[in-house]
Amino acid sequence: MMKSKYTSVILIAFVVVLHFVGHAQSFNYKDEIAQGTCTSILTGGPDHVYAVRRSCNYGSKETCDAVCSKLGKHCYNAVNVYPEVMIGNTETGKESLHAYKYNSCTNPGCGPNYCCCAINKHPLPNPNAFKDEIAQATCTAILPGAHGHVYAVRRNCSGKDTCDDVCSNISKSCFNALHLYNSATLDNTETGKEGLHTYRYNSCKNTGCGPNFCCCRK
């Protein structure tokens, strides 16, 4: 009888400990990782930074813009911090920590699971950084004929309009199309690695994604 009583007490204690440990581990170090990330990627001037947990489920439609707004703050980025893969203290060369950076505050699904909020408004990173300039230079260089005005026009990559349509909509004609991929982040001293990447279509008829730029002329 005494043994059964002690067993019950131990079992209850184990369940209580498991509950609190399990609850703590659901965000085990995620807050710290998200806080460090949000602080690092703040753009603009100095400000207070808050990494705010967001409910991550596919039924949720509340964006990080809404999460930050409810706290009287502004969203400037969003992050998904994945569960840590446990590895031994002496193990190396294995994946353990993993995060995804959105460069957006409008994702409604799962994730992100953290919103980067600040007191003041800060600009989001420009997803088209230098793409306009690269596309303009490329379209100018491949213009057939001796001379002419050249326009590198952004195309909605999820739309159904071809580049023929895009150029026609602004009273121009298409002579080629490009897809400019996001640049890989390289250190200023790194060599022998892929950084910039472009696809040239030699067509203005594609309806998929890409192209994301149309070469138009008058």
C-alpha cells in the first residue's frame, strides 16, 4: 500500500514536471533567437525592438502587421524560428538551428511565428534592390537594331499577362524578357561562388513565373 502511494506521488510529480518543461520547451530559446534576429535586421534609425510571438497555424489570418498594430507598434519584418534539432555536445557538421526570414509583414499562414515590431515605422528590405538597374542595363544591351528608347518594365510574376501584354499596356512593344533571381549574400572578399543569376527568354510569350521583367521599346 505504501509503495503504491509513493508510486502515485512520483508519477504525479513527473507529470507536473513534464508539463512545465514541455511548456517551456515549446519556445525553447526561440524568443532569444528571434530577439537577436529582429534587432540585427532593423533598418533605419535607432529604435526599441520587440520580437513578438505569433500564433502559427494554417487557419490563422492575422498577419504580423496586425500583431504589431495591436500592441501600438509597427512591423518591419517577420521570422520563423524552427524547433531545434538536438545534437550531442561534441557533434559537428549537423543541422541544429534553423530560421526563415520573410522580408514581409503580410504572410497569413504558418509561419512566421515571430513578428519584428518597433515603435517607429521602418522600411522593409527592397526585394527589387538593384534588379531594376540590372534589367535596364541588360535590356539596353540586347536591343536589336542601332538605336531606340528602352524600358525595363517589372512584370507581376503571378499574373497571366505576357510581356507582349505588359509592353502593349504602356503603348510599347516587347523585344525580350528576363527573370532576375534574388542575389545570394556574399561577403565582399568571397570569390568562386554564385551571387547574381539571370534567365534570358528570347521570347515575350511566357505566362508563368518568370519572367519578372519585360524589355520594351517605343
